[in-house]
Amino acid sequence: MKEYPSITNEIRYDIPIVMFLKLDGSNFRSSWTPKRGFSKFGSRHQLIDESNLIGKKAIPILKSKYEEWLSIVFRDQKWKEEVLCFFEFHGPNSHFGQHLETEDQTLTLIDVNPLRKGILHPKEFIKLFGGLDIPKILYEGYLTPEIVKQVKDSSLPGMDLEGVVCKGSPDKRNPHPAMFKIKSQAWLNKLKLYCQDDSTLFEKLQ
């Protein structure tokens, strides 16, 4: 099952984008087929089941919150082969991929990848799935230095602590939408405290 692509920190001003709220949680993925529904599950880098701490909570949430509605959309679109769905698993006190076992978490749909199409363009994603729980849309259009500054100093209306993910049209060299993230300075400062002197961990998590 394909992993979610890495998102660069390299900001682009040359393409129109859709800016989504960046949720502070863990990546969760699942594979859907017409015959079996959602039957394969994974964290960012490995397959998991309900014996895993995240899988134990995320799989039942996926089944109850999304499976019926996503199956209807997939069949309406006549997607007859595998569809990969990517989610963020998160809760009120989820930070840096860590979660409180005693706390309730949820799943938020962040991207959909039909086997033969690649990850959907953000406009198509919003058109098909905007009625479900997806990340909040904060801005659409070309970025400006002023908007980037607002993200970094946490003054952009509707923004949460971590930052944003921007998605635009695919590059010719890449079948996926162009994607990059912008983190707030407040979140980066909090991450530095969490990582202490571990620069490798800081680079990995930022």
C-alpha cells in the first residue's frame, strides 16, 4: 500500500494554491476496493491492524465515520479499482505524532488517491468530499509574502498552532498535486523544546 508523499517546506509563489489547515497528528491510510470496502490499514510507514495503538482507535472511526459515504462517492465516480485514502489521526492534545491513550481522537480525511489517477487535485477533492470532515480551507489563490508572514506569526484567521498545507496543480515531473507546508514559529519553538538537543529528530518532525 503506497505511503503518503513527503511534503516539502519550499514555498511556491508561482502557482495558485488551496491552503488547508495543518492538523497536528499522525498519518493514517487505508485501501478501499469495491468488493472488500476498507480492508488494509497503515500508519505512515507500516501496515497495522487493531492490535496497534493507533489502529485500535482509527479503524473503528474510519468504519463508522467514513466508509458508507466514501463508498457511495467512489461508486458514483465508477472507480472500480483500489482507492487509497489518507487521513490525519488527531486529538485535542496530539502533538508531534504523540497521542494520549486516555483521550478521544478522530480521523480527518486529507487526500484521496484512485489507483489510476494519483492523488486528486485539491479542487476535485473539495468538490467530491467537502461535505465530509476535511481540513479547514483558509485561503485560495496565489500566495504573497504577507500571507506567509501571517502563517508564521499565527495571525492568519482560522489558523491553528502548527501551520498550513498548500496544494496546487501537479508539476509535469510529478503526478501528484504540488504540495508544501508552512509552519508557525510558535509551533517550531514548541518542537525545539520537545526535541531538546536532538537535531535529527527536529529535522524529521518539522
